[in-house]
Amino acid sequence: MTPETKVAEQLANLTESRWFNPASLGRYLADQPYYTIDRIMEMIVYIISNNAHRHDREMVKGHTSEGLFLAGELNTLINEIKDKYVFDNLNLPK
């Protein structure tokens, strides 16, 4: 198991707790050096992209969630931004 997979598994498990505070995690991650911020934003874009595709698959079945719906909308905006700007330091989904 890769370090990334281990962290993702821990994060997924933590979010199942009723005491999980996404705002606290978001504030901590936002207060990082620029390079780290770029990697975090890259990860967020990949999460949004993958969940947008899941939203499309789930809609065909007639099921979705508010989070998946939001991912679909955010993915549309991200694609518009990628078409408008060139990012040299981010590896974004195609």
C-alpha cells in the first residue's frame, strides 16, 4: 500500500466519526507553504474530477448525493478555468 493510499484510507475513516471537523482540517491545510498548497489543490481537483464522473454514473441509475452534485458543478467550473489559464506548477486531470 502506498503512503498516499494509507493517508486516504485514514482520512476516509476519520470522516466517518461524528466528531470529524472538515473546517479544522481545511484551515490547517490552507496554512501551508506554496508548494504544499499547490499539491493540496491538485489533489482537490482530482477528487472533484473523480466525483464528477461518479455523479454522472450515479445519475444514470437515478441516485446521487449533494456532494456528488456539487462535484459535477465544480468540475465544470474547473474545466472553464483550465481552458482560460495555463498552470505550470499544477498537474491537473485532462
